[in-house]
Amino acid sequence: MQPVQRRNRRSAKGARRHGPGTWPRRSSNALPASEERLSDLEPLVAAAADALGQAERALKALPDASAMTGEVDSARQAAGAAGEAVADARARSATRARETAADRERHAAAGREAGEWRSRALMAEERLAGTAARAMAMEDEREELADRPEAEAADIARIEMASGEVEAAMAAAGEAERNADEAVRVAAHALSQVGEAFAQARELRAGATARAEAQEARRADFARQSGEAFECPPPLLPERIGFDGDAKADPEAEKEALDRLVAERERIGPVNLVAETELAELDQNRESSAAEKEELTLAIHRLRGSIGSLNREGRVRLLDAFEKVDAHFRSLFTILFGDDPLEAGLEILAQPPGKRLSALTLLSGGEQALTAVALIFALFLTNPAPICVLDEVDAPLDDANVERFCDLLARMSAETDTRYLIVTHNAVTMARMDRLYGVTMIEQGVSRLVSVDLGGAEELLAAQ
């Protein structure tokens, strides 16, 4: 009998746990019905419990268990029937609990929907109020604009009238403009004709001026020749030589006679009456000049010797003093500043045309590039190397400076045995190279090195 009692207790406890713990929430209308059904089942549960208690008490009161086997079996049957009844009651209670939870969920959803409808109603009321306000404003605006069509019609009529007047004025102005254009065209044609006539007159005047200047030059030349040959101006020449304009003479014979006389006079030359005195003075001056020249020559030689000696001695003394001062200065500077030539920097000062002397860092990009190229090539001229690689040196240079760079590179190639490798994207620089190397991608992911011999290409073109 003890196991039956324990099993029934566990079943009761399980029912009590399952009831409150697994009830879902339902609507308030289904909850009282479920509570009533549970209250209906309580007497059955109490009756089953009383039956079990009575059966247990009866079993305890029996002195012989074997004699009570039949009663125990009947009691077990009654307890089983009561347990089945309790299980059915629990199932019905769980079903009602689920229904109650569903009812509660529907009730909550209905409450949410009711809240949404209330908020929509408030929004609709606000919209209705706004619509009413806008309707009132539109009514007020309509009343205000009631008289506007007539005023607008009057303005339109006035504008149309003014537009007609303006169109008439524009038509008159257009006609006047066409007349003015025609007058301008006629005046331009007349002006072109006048310009052509003026140009012709100016050309004629220039020709006449040139001819007059030529005649004036010839007249001046004839006057100079007359003054040199006959010592009189041309107007007085006929009177001086007794030329008769009415008499007939042979021009050729006269010219030959004149040439002969001029040649004879030139052979005779002018007569110098003080030639002997001048010769004595010239001899005396020559002798004194020779003596002075000899003295000056000796003095010049002595001065040159003295200057050479002074220059040599001054040069030796200056270099000696400079070396001593430089040595002392280096020693004292190193003591004061701890200077190490290997750790000291190198500062380049340059002065491009039109600028002041400044550091390399203050120059523009192109000027820095050209200065650096000059320094690098100076180092190569001092101590040439077999290969020189210049990477994008011409990038900051313009076309003119690129040409200068290429000219200097050609000169360096001719003066040294260095091979110059130029990395560049400049078309001018590439055109001045002997051979080009490039990397191309024939297909995706596959690179290929391509070389072009420009010198060979030029020879082929020359041969064709």
C-alpha cells in the first residue's frame, strides 16, 4: 500500500505544479469558466483522496495482509480509476488554460488595435482641423482675389497697347537702321576708294621724294667733286673756266683734256715751302723719340721684372699665410665645435640667370634638377664610372630644358666612356636615346621586355 500512496502524492504534486506554471494568459471572459471547472473537479479530487485515506486506514487496521488482498486490489482499482479521472481533469484544465491564454492574446491584440484606432482618430481630427483652417484661408484669399481679374485685364490691355507702340517704334527703328546700314555701306565703299587713291598718291609721293633725294645727293656729290677738283661751286664753274654755253664743243675731247690736266697736277703735287724746316724738326723729334723709347723700354723691362718678382713672392707668401691660417682655423674650429669633415653636410649654392645666389633647396624643381645634373656630370668628368643611371631626372623640366639636358647628355656620352641609362616617360628624351627598353603586357598577368634600336632604325630609313 505504501507505493500506491507515494505515486498518488507525486501525481497530485505534479498536477499542482503543472496548473499554475503552464497556464497561458487568456481573455477575462474565459477565466471565470475555467475557475468554475476547476472548482467542479476539486470534490472529485477530495473524494479520491478520502478514498485513498480510508483504504490506507483500512489496510493498517487489518491484522492479516493476505486476507485483505481482495480489498487491496479493489482499492487499487478504485485508486486507478480516481487517477484516470484526475488525469482527465488535468488534461481538460490544460486545454482550458490554453484557450484562456489564446483569449488573453486576442484581448491584448484587440486593445492594441483600439489604441491605434484612437491615435488615428486623433490624427484625423487634427487633419480635419488643418483642412478647415486651410479652407478658411483659401476663402479669405478668394475674397481678396475677387477683384484681381478686372485689374489684371486692365493691365494686360495697357501692356498690349504699349507693346503695339513699342513694336511700331521698333519697326521704325529697324527701317532707320537699314537706311543707316546702306549709308554706311556707301560711305565704306567711298572710303575704300579714297583710301586706294590716297595709297596711290602716297606711293607716288614716296617715289617722287626718293627721286628728289637721289637728285639732291647727286647734286651734293657733284658740288663736292667740283670743290675738290676746281675749288669752286658748280654754279661758278662755267664762268671760271670761260665756258661758253652757246659755242659748240666736243664733250669727249674736253673730258680727255680735263683728265689729262688733272693727272698732271696730281703727279706734280702741292708745293711745300717749309718742307726743309719740317724735315729738320721731324729728324730731331725722331731722335728724341728713339732715346725716350729706349729709356721707356728699359723701364718697362725693369718694372715687369719687379712686378713678376713681387707677384711670385706675394703669391708664395699669400698661399703660405692662407695655409697656416686655414690649418689654425680648422684646428680651433674643431676644438670649439667638435666638427668632423666626414659628418659635416654639403651645401650647394647656385645662381641661375636673373636670380640671386641662393641655396639649392630654395630653387624651383627644374632649377634643382639642372643643378643636380650639372653636379653629377661634374663628378663623372672628375672620376668617370662605367655606368650612370638617372631615374626621372627630366620629370620637372619643361621642353626647352629637356632639350638642354639631352644636348648635355650627348656631350657627356661623346667625352666619356660611361653608359647612361635613363628612366623616363618624356617623349623628347626617349626620341634622343640610342636604344629603348620597355615592359608590355601581351596578355593578363604576362609581362614582356621589348627593346627598340633607334640607331639601327635610322640607318634602315636612310638606306631606303
